[in-house]
Amino acid sequence: MIKVRKNPYKVLLDAFGEDVQFRCAVEEMGELIQAICKYKRAQESGDKEKLKIALENLREEIADVSINMEELSYMFGEKEVEEIKKYKLERALKRAEKKNLEEE
């Protein structure tokens, strides 16, 4: 018999509930902000070991927030969120192209 896997975000929501997942997302976003700041400080310090550690932590926090964002997308409409992401990315690319042309 083939085992059908549930959507992992549904599993998390069913297990922990929306409120917990909202708080988790906020907490992880705060940790990402801290990781970005620590990474920038390590970059500026020139200490290669600190930079290596900060980069590892930054990658971990990016992964955590990415999971939370996918879960929020699942909660509020994956298709709609994806459409908005595409629109916003296209808009940002047009702005970047315009800026690049102005600098030439």
C-alpha cells in the first residue's frame, strides 16, 4: 500500500495550532535579524573564524524563516502569495534595470 504524505505545514498546524506557529514565525524572524547583524559585524571585524560561525548561523536562520514563510503561505493561500511574489519580483527587476540603465 502506498502511504500518502500529508502536507508538512498542515501537520505542523494540526499539531501545534495557528497561534503557536504565528509566535514561532515572529521569533524566527527576530533571530534572522540578529543573525544578519552579527554577520555584518563579523564581516567588518575581519575575523575569519567569527565570520564562518556567523555565516553558519545566518544560513540556519534563513532556513528556519523560509520554512515559516512557506507555512504562512499555506495558511493564507499559496497561489495568491505566489502571484504576489511574482508581481513584486518583476517590479523590483524593472526598477533594477532602470537603475542600471541610468548608471551607464
